[in-house]
Amino acid sequence: MRQIVVVRGARHLEPFCMSFSLFACGRIAIVIFPLFAACGFAEEFDFSDQLPRIAPREPAEALQTMQVAPGFRVEQAACEPNVVDPVAMAFDEDGRLFVIEMRGYSEDDGQILGRVRLLEDLNDDGVYEKSTVFADHLSWPTAITCARGGVIVGAAPDIFFLKDDNGDGVADQRRVVFTGFGKTNVQGLLNTFKWGLDNRIHGATSSSGGVVKPVVDGEPQGDGINLRGRDFAIDTGAMTMTPTSGGAQHGMSFNDWGDKFVCSNSDHLQQVMYEDSYYSRNPYVAPPASRQSIAADGPQADVYRTSPVEDWRVIRTKLRAEKIVPGVVEGGGRPAGYFTGATGVTIFRGNGWPAQFQGNAIVGDVGSNLIHRKQLNSQGIAYSGTRIDEKSEFLSSSDIWFRPVQFANAPDGSLYIADMYREVIEHPKSLPPMIKQHLDLTSGRDRGRIYRIVGDTYERPPTLKLSEMSAAELVELLDDPISWRRETAARLLYEQSDRSAVSALISQVTKGATPQGRVLALYALAGLDSLDAATVSSALGDPHPRVRQHAVRLSEPLLRNSPALRQKVAALVSDSDPHVRYQLAFTLGELPVSEKQTPLAELVQTDGANPYFAAAIQSSVAAGAGSLLAELMTKSDPLSSGETKLILALAKQVGKQQRKEDVAAILAALPQLNQTNAPLTSQLIQQMAAGGDSTLATQLAASLDGNGASMLSRMYDQALAVVVDNKAPIDKRVAAMPTLRFRPFDADLFADLLEPSQPLLLQQAALQTLAYFKSAEVADLVIARWSAMSPALRQSAFQVLAANPTGITQLLNAVQAEQIRTADLDLTMLQTMKSLVSDKLALRIDALLKSETKSDRDAIVQAYRGALQISGDATRGEAVFLKNCASCHQMNGKGHPIGPNLAAMKNRGAEAILVNVLNPNLEVNPQYLSYVCLTNDGRALTGIIANETATSITLLQGENKSETILRIDIDQLRSTGASLMPQDLEKQIDPHAMADLLRYLLDQN
């Protein structure tokens, strides 16, 4: 046996090795070490004397390992044996604590070890003395909330309702209420159930997605709802589910006003900017991404750990440093890490902290044994999160067993922490066999802690039993400074449906002491079907803007029958608060066309430059887009770029809808626009004819010129002149390119535009335009130019061929004639196209695929291991990166941030990068799966789904190109099952170039 001496306890030798767990997800960490077993490394090395077990700290001792920000203290509320492996928690109406125990993490799902534990504080001293197993035999449970006398539990693929009928603390009822959540990735399971202002339970779907169906009498019902890229909400009264905006990873929270915050492993603070349901009203609007990163210091902000690195990590680093196993010392000696495993984002809303810290965003990092916090500062309709603790964290522990995975606003006004307390949090596949054999990945399954963080001067209030309160008493609690009390009172008012509360709630709307309480009263009345126009009208004049905002939202079902209410809502177009105006942009869609156009036009002028406002405005004109567009066309004020973009979006919608009244309104307004802004007139006509309707385009042009066809011809000639003008700015040439689709196909013109001497952006725009032409000449041209195209251009060229009726046939002919090499094709896309073409063509594709020798990815990785021993050159490596990687990855501002973050990747070592470059499909996070989309107009588009809404999807492609497709324009959408990253980069990067690339990536800060 070979031995290597390692000095244990050498802190920060490997400070940022990614903790890969349920709470720290990334596809690229788990593919590293299977090849080591084949090399016999596990037998050759013996680390048994250098990997002693890391002893846990007993509960009292663990508290001493923690450093918390000045002005705060940490208290222990529960520990083993009363609770183990806590990953989620919820308090019932009497303060009893239900805890999810995920004992099967990370490899033992098959044993069905998950449980729900009921904890009770018998003497109300803040310590839970009594512990009962409420339910067991659950598969990887990850979420819980209290509802209707029981609990709702998420354990993919199911959501359960559990209830104790006889008061013994054990669930008697156990039924599945929804099923279909994905569980292919333990790092991406459904999680985080929260009560919302709208009287629904909201949950996070995470990256595993799912097609979820309600279950009635044990049988799934209907076709289900696809939750890919979206979250969900449950109405516990009807037990129905609807999709909501979101789609992050692990953690979700609301502030007092219903603003939603989420996080992902390496994007630790995000805000959800709108509710998906509004966009389902208008299938012609493609809104911006629903999630927006809001951390001022970036998605992967620095974190400052105080814990040492585990011995097994030190050994792995030492092995790499001495080149006994491939790789280098990670992190370059840097004494701190950054977020790679953000989890459990929670907005603190209690009164147990100093007032200035209420509303802080709290995020855990289990791999770094710490809790981070941020101050949320309003910036219009969005927030910015700024670091509070300089060069330190809100709470950190020197105990590497400390794993803060989730948080909860508690009945006593404090923040509770679920500490899973595990010796090892690491995906088993990321461990070398010679190290893994000495570790126990189940260690800690019998341990777990729950803490609370409070201010130094905090005095714990008595626990209230809300189950014993009358409806009137519950209404009074809506003004309580502790958010848990407010929300639980609101939940009980909804569940109990006690109409005796109506009078008190109406009084609360007008006389409530706090704006939070007034908002909750409005929603409580709505939940009791007792919200009337008079009450809403009163709230529309509330001094607090957030009350006005929610009054606008809740007015919607009442607007049809109340002209006075419609008038008062529309008058808020001049409200000084952007949240009110933003909500108004959505709500105005419920007004008749004749009443909404003027206020919507005013919103375009005040807020139309903001893309979220612009999309909200368009969502409100499923009917009446032409009237709004006509009103905007007659405005004399100069248009901002945002307003212009909205005008063109509305024009495209009108062209698709082709409603007579819309076209008539635009025909009447077009002459005036042409006098003041002729270029915009040209763009508008082109957008309205974007569906290929030349008749409509001619009709519009004729309103300006008696000979409409002649005018269109002039417009098209002007666009052509710009495209071929080598001295014109590239952005103007690219912008003019789509107009060429309305001209007859000109092979010589496009041949010139695809010359290698033309700017890359212009060549890409030319290929995108070629996809609209369906003649065989187009395919001939693309194939003839193939050999001169870069890999990025070939991807676009392939899409042109896939969209062409004869393109795939001609492509196969060219391959068989050796005019195009098989190696130059995207075989993954070709494989997917098999199911989208005729059987005869599919057989030809099959033959082509079989003719290509199937590469052995493991063998290729093994052959390239020598590159790990070569001293590469970073300068040459940068050139390799820019040529082969920068189209989808970014480093030091160079390239495009489409694929996984390489800054995090470098800290996992050279071998991890090597494996992922050469075998990108070994383990693919669902968020990086490639999709093929066939559109109704015959185009074929590929990319990863970067955003998904009720009305559209956005595909992200190489070179940071994106394409947003309306769902109404989609013919078929299918996953390739593979990464967007090419699988055969060894054809472009030889071992020496690989060594250079690794050196470049590992040397970057």
C-alpha cells in the first residue's frame, strides 16, 4: 500500500470544494471519479490512518462553535434524539412544530426512511421536550406546511395530506392529493411550502419539474400541468393546483407585500417579477424572464467561512498537488469562497430582532457552514440586496457538521434554523473511491438541531393558541407585529369560512392600525366571497401605496359591474408609487376596450421604457391592441426605445390577430405617424406583416400611398441598401436583414452575405432570415457554404436546413457524397429530428448515425488524462477558450454566460473540467438540457430553455443568442436529452491544447 502524509487541520487548503447536496446543486460536480476505480487507485492507497472520523459536537458544545453578528444570540430549540436530519419545518396554529426528517439523504431513497416529526413545547419555555413520529415511510420528503387541521407534505413524486384524527400525535389520515413531480435529481426536488396573501399555499417546483395531476380516491386525474420552469400554488379548499412564476431551486419566501424571492445554488437572491396568470390572458405577449437576480454583489457573492476544511478534502487536494491523482490545489490559496450552494432564502418578518433588520433576506450555504443576510432596498418595482456584514457572515460555525438548510419565521417572533447536522454533505459520485471507502455518508442520520436567532434584548412572548380564538380575535391578530401570527390568523379565517368575521374585516380595511393588517383584511374578505366595491373603493384611497396596490388587484372581479370602481381604478394611472402603477398595468386589462386605452397609453409614456411594465401593458390588450397602438401612434412626444419596442410588439400582435377593428384603427392613424416618423412606419408595417401576410402589408401601405405595392417595394429596397452597405453600422445592417424575407429569394445576395469576410453577426442574421425561404435553392446555398462556416454558424445553418422542406434530405445527400463531414454535424439534434420527419427520412438518419463510430467517452477521458500532467500555457489556453468555449461560457468578462459558471467549476479541479469537456452528457442538470422547437412557420430552433411563461418560451443558444417563441407559434417542442454542449470537442482540442485550456481556467481569479 502506498501512503501519503497529510497534515490534518490545514485550513483553507481547499476552501471552495463544492458541497454537492440537495441544497447545493450543479451538474458538473458529480461526474468526476468513476474512472479512478478502473485504475485501481482505491486498492493502491490506504488512508485509513489519515481519515479518522470527524466527531460531532454535542448540542450544548455546538452552540459554542458559532459566531453571530453583534446584537444577536443563538438559542437551541430542539436536538437529537427528538429530531434528526431536519430539512423543513412548519408551526401549526397552536405553535406545535412539524419537522421533515430526510434520513434517506443522499443514497438511501430506496429504504424510504423519511419522516414527519411532531415537536411540542410542554412548558412554553422555547425548548421542545416532547417528540412524536407523526408519519414515516416517506420517500425523500422535502417540504411541509400546516393546513386544515393537518399537514401537507411534499415527497416527490407526491404531495400528501396527513391528519391526526384522535389527538395522539400520529397521522391517521394519509392520502396523496397530487402526483407527478420529478425526482430524477436529488438536488432538484419540490420544496418550500409558504402561505400566500391570496389564501393559497405556494411551493417551489425546483429543477426536476414534473407534470402534476390531482389525485382523487387514489387515482390521478386529467392530463396534469407542466411545471417545468415554474412553481405552483394550491387552494386547499378545492384542493386544486395552478402554475405560478418562479422556477428556481431550493428556497422561496414572501415579504409583507407578497413580493416573492427565490434562490438557486449559485444565484443566491432573486426576485420574481410577475404572476404568470396575467400573461395567460394574451397569448401574443412574450414577457421578460420572471426571475431577476437582485444581489448587489452578484449571484455568486463572496462568503466568509470560519470552519476548517474536512480532512478528506485536504487529502484530495494533497493528492492533486503531488500529482498522485490528477488535478491541482483548488482556489489558488484564496482564503474565502463564494456561493455555490445557496439554499432556503427567507425574508425575516418577526419582531425578535432590532427593527432595522426586519425585512432582511436570509440565505444559507450548507457547504460553508454559514448563514448570510442582505438588506433589501427598493428600486422601483424591483429590489437590490446589499451585504450587511463586511468580510464576515451573519452566523458561521467552526463545526463542519453545521448544515443550515432551511429557515422559518416563528410564532415567537424569532427566526428558526433547520440544521441537518451531517458529517459529510457531498454527492457520493464526486468522491474518489480511495477516499469514499473511509467515509460514512449516512453519518449524522441520528442527529439534527433546530436553533433560533434573536436579538440580545429579546424576551420570548407566550405562545398563543389560535385554534381557541374566535373569528373576531383572529381579525385583531392581522395587525400583530409577528408575521406568523398574522398569516396563521388569515389562514384560519379562510379555512373556517366564518362569515361572522365580515363586519370586523371591513372595519379592519378602513381602520386597521397597520398597512399589513389592512392588506390581509382585504384578502380575507375575498376568501370569504365578501369583498364588495365599496370596501375596495375605500382601500384604493389608502395612504399606504401597498394597500392601494392590492386593492387594485382585488378590484378585478368587481370591475365588470361597477362603472364607478372602474373609473377610480383607472384614475390611479397617476399614482406616485411604481408598485401601484405596475399592478394597474395588469388590472386595466379587465376593463372594456374603450375605457382602458387612454390610461394604458399614459402608462406607456410614464413607464413603458421598463420592459416589465411594457409586457404588463401588452398583457392587458388581448382585445384592443389596435386601439392602443393607434393612440400611441398619434402621440407627438418623442418615443423611448422601450416605447418603440412595445409599439412594434403590438403591431406584430395586430398582424397575427387580424381583427377588423384593430386594422381599421391603425389605418386611420398611419398617415399621421408617417409624417412624424417614417422609419417607424416602415418597421410597423413589416411587423404587422411578419406572419407573411403580404395582402395586409399592401393594404397598410396603400393607406399612405395609392399604390401600396409600390410603397412596399421601396421600403424593401431601402432595407436591402442598408444590409449591403459595408460602411453602415453593424446593428443597423442586422436590424434591416429580416425585411429581406419579404423579397423574392436572391441566391447571389445571400451568398455574398455568408462570405467569411462579412461580420459574424451579419452572417447569423442572414441565416436566420434564410430559414423563412422554403426553396431547394436555399439548402443548396447553405450546403455549399458549409465548409467555410465556424462551428457557431453551422448550428444556425443546420437550423435553416431543418426548417427547409428538402433541407434534411439534401443534407443527408451531401454527407453521403462527402461534401459535409459527419463530424461537423450536431448529431444530437439529428437524432431528435428523427421523430419529427417522415419514416423514410428517419431511416436515412438512423443509417447515418450508425455509420458514425460510437465514441467511448470513458476511453476518451482516459486517453486525455495525460493532459493533466502537462504544464499548460495560460495564454494559449485563452485562445482555446475563446475559440471553443466562449460561445456558451464566460470567464473574466469574455464569452457568454449560457452554460454553468466556470468560476465555480475551476474550484473542483482539473479532472472535473476535463471530464465535463469530454463527456458533457454524463450528468446534465435539467436546466441545461437542449430542446428542439419546430414552429408553425416551419423553423427549427435549438437551445436551452432560459425562461418559460404561460405564453412563451425563450431558447438560449450559443453566442448568447436567444429566441423567444410564443406558445401559439409552437408546433412541437422536444428535449434532446443531452446538453447544449458538443460531445466531440476532442476533435477540436488535442491533449496539449487541453492542458493549455485547463491552465487558463485554473489560473483565473
